[in-house]
Amino acid sequence: MGRPKGTQNLITRTLKEALEESFNRLGGVEWLLKLAETDPGTYARLLIKLLPTKIDAEVNYAELTDEQRLARFDALLERARARRIGSNPGSDA
């Protein structure tokens, strides 16, 4: 019984909608740019929230160049971000 797995409860959904509306009213991207300039610590903490807390991967980097290692790391981060966004329907971040 109850709501289907993964469905947000009313309070969570309402809060997310309110946060999105307030973000848009504050100026959206322009507001974030201003925040980055005036309070880089807070901006950095927001960025950290976008990073996955765990990446489950097994990779042998011994034979790769530094450029190949960086490209693989970037690809892993993108996949993790895509999974995180996919697990939060209606979310862009």
C-alpha cells in the first residue's frame, strides 16, 4: 500500500516547486553567477551537492595516459550525474 516507489510525498514535491519558483524569481542563472562572485564558499557547497556521493566502478588505469584517465573520470561523472537526475524526475540538477 501507499504511494509507488520513487514517488515524492506532497511536502517534498511542494518544497521543490517553491524552491524552483524562488530561484527563478531571484534571477536564475544570473543570481547564481552573482552568488559565485560574492560568496564563493556557498556557491562551492551548492556545486558539491550535484556530485554523486558514491561511484561504483572498477577501472585499471595503469596503462592509460593522463589524458585518457581524465577522459574516463569525466565520463564516469557524467554517467553518475545522469543517473542522479534520472532518479529525480522533473529535476534539472
